[in-house]
Amino acid sequence: MEAIERDEMFDIIDGQQRLTAIIIFVRCLVNVLAKGYDKGQLEYIKQDYLENRKKPKLNALEYDRDYFYDVIITNDDNKHKPQTPSQERILEAKEFFTKALKNKEIAQLEKIFQAMQKAQIIKFEFSNKKRFCVNV
């Protein structure tokens, strides 16, 4: 996850699936709104939630990183075929959200997006990662 004010990267300890689902949802929302919606507003949404200055807002784990970037962040479905079960789930989530959002009116989509914008992320920074590890 990127901290915009300091241009730092963070490891996500809990909530990876939720953040990934939100990013996939936003990609699908942008795709559905692309026809007949304000292009400037769509660009704002993409920069705020997906990618800013060619830096993705969320990177997947190493083995899914390229696939996630191409299929979700840059919206290029033709560059890769899913190679792993997790990549298949990424594609299935994109297809699920796209199908669900296509049936909504623009006013409904805006309400959903506004509700999503109210979500908060709680961030705890640790200066010494080893100090906070638990040995089992």
C-alpha cells in the first residue's frame, strides 16, 4: 500500500483480501462508467484508487504481481491468461463485479462509490518488525 504523502510502501499484515477486492471493484466501476460518464472524474478515480504516475496503489504478491497489474490496474485482459488458482480468482472477481455493476443505474453506482469512500484504513507502523513477531 502506498502512503502518498511520503511516497512509502507498506507491507499489509491483515486486510489484503479486502483491499484487493476494493481495487478490483474500483476497476470494474471505472469500466462500467466509461460509457457516458465524465472522463475527468473517471481519471480522478483511477489516479486516486488504482494507479498514480505509473505506480499501482496496491501490488499483489510476487507470483501474481504482473497479472494483477495488467488485468486490474491497467485493464489489459488479453496480456495474460490465468496461470495460478489465485489469478483465476482475480479474474473471477473482476467478472463478478462487472456483471453486478452493469445492471445498476449511474445514480446507484455513485451511491455505492460514495459509501466506499467513507471506509477507513487503520494503519499501525512498527519501527522494528522483529520486535513484534511472535514465535510459535
